[in-house]
Amino acid sequence: MVFSVQIYKQTSEIISNLLGYFTLLVIFANMRWWFVAIFYLISAINIHGQRFRVATWNIENAFDTIHDKGKDDMEFLPTAERKWHSGRYWHKLRGITQTIAAMELPALIGIQEVENDTVLRDLTRRTALWSARYKFVMTDCDDTRGVDVALLYKPEVFQLFSWHAVRIPSTENGLLPTRDILVASGIVGKDTLNICVVHLPSRRNNNRATKLNRALAVQTLCHTLDSLQGQKTLVIGDFNAEPGDQIFDSLGRYATTLLPTDKKTLYDKRGTYYFRGEWGFLDHILASKELHHYSIGEAEECRFTWLLRTSKQIPHRTYGGNSYLGGISDHLPLICDFELRR
């Protein structure tokens, strides 16, 4: 009986992987990249049951075209100067879908700058991504613009059993509200895995209020990680901080980066974000010591051609000011592979 159950689980897992990778056939067929799609389909059969990919991506102002009451989202409406209409909205979602497929359908994807669950339902159910059967959880924070963080997950790999949002006490300190921290826990194989998805306050203006808000966010994140000590935990997202920033001194007690730390390797050659002529990593994947040695290689950015402006080879963002550029995001995705060995 036990043997039969194990055979059933293994068979179900292979079928789930094949169904997920069918997404690649759908997407790449449209692009006529059949040889790539067939390669991924065949490789799906050989995926280890406890090997999984984690990604994080700031998808830059992923707003729908309808006003959310109480939120400052007027610039992303069809009637606004930016003329954010359904054609542009669906173009963005198709680009996100294409990118997730090209990342080989990660089991876990931390998302930043998404407006609401309507956007995620459209992404996971009304694009070619539907066949990957992603589910999601997300925050509903008090950020004035209404942007939140979310976690997309494949339930056949990550069996979610709890999640909650942790609020940053910004308003209590006379500051503008910022994004919540999303904490999700699930089972991978036989292990419990915790995921914290963050989008820390920007360093814009770098004034006293900005610094205090970032300090509060880091302090809150440290308290959250303190409650998870001794467990396998990942912290992923947009930290608005470069490797070596002092915030990682505080976080280093709980989790360490999976990015290369050699500045010569990083300087002006690699990154997920391009600003004032320089590449940098604002996005990070951190692992607790209980999980760190299960990573397969370092975290790396995804430089797919459709995510880059061909003239300058920098992230092809959606808008430049109020001018529509037609890109997907001003950030590149970051990925890392893990294997929880038996």
C-alpha cells in the first residue's frame, strides 16, 4: 500500500511537471522556438522531486486599468496622461508570462509592485501561464499608491499551509505607509520552508524620513526572522540596497546573500537594475544558514533579449516619465536553484 502511494506521488509529480512545461510549448510555439520548448519538455521528466527554482522580480507598476478606491493610482488609467489602456496592460502581462516561462517556471516567485489580485488572476489564469497552475498569496498594504508584494507558487512543489502579512509601523512614527512583508510557509518534500517577500522603502531623497522608514522596515524584518530562527528560510525581493549596504549587517545574523560578493565581479558588469550609467543589484535572495548550503550555485540575473533595450542593453522599462516605452520592467529577474536532499 505504501509502495502504491509512493508510485502515485511520483507519477503525479511527473504529470504536474509536464503540464507546467506545456506552458512553454504554448508560448514558444507562438515565437516558433520549438527546439527550446522540446528541450525543456524532455528535461522536465528528469527534475528531482526536491529540486526547485526560486525567483524574485520587481515588475514595475503592474497596475490594472481600473481605479482602486482610496489609492493614488490615477496615473495608470486610460484617461490619464500616460494613457494606460488594456492593450498596454495585456502587452505587459504577456511579457511577464514569456519571462516566467523562459525562467523554466520557477516553483516560487516573489513579485513586487503589483497593484491587486485582479492583476495576478489575469496573469495566472488569462494568459498562457494558466497551464503552469500557479497559485498566489499577496499583501493588501496601506501604501498610498496601492502597490503590494506577492508570492506565486506551484502547489505540487510548495504545499502552502500558512501565510500572513507583517506591517511596518511607519504611520505610528509620523511617516508615509510602506509595503508589508509577506511571510509564507509550506512543505517542500518533507521539509518546512519559509519565504519572506519584501519591498523595502526607497532611498529616494535619502533624507531623515526616508532613512527612518528604511530602518523601521529592516528592524521589523529582523524581528520576523528572529521568530523563524532555526528554520529553513528564504528572504527575497527588492531591498533598494546594493550588496555591502549596512542593512545587510543587521540581516546577516539571520540570512546571508546568495549573490557573488566580489565587487570586481559585480562592478558595472552585472545587476538587476541600471541607474545613472551603472548596473547594480537592488534585488536579492538571502538564505538562512539552515538552507544556505542547499543552494545550487549563486543567484543570477536573467538577461533575456526582450527585457533589454537593444540599443543600450539596459532594462526596457514600461515608461520613461509619461512616455510609453513598451518594455516590461525597469528590473531584471533574479533566480537561484535549490535542492533539499533526502
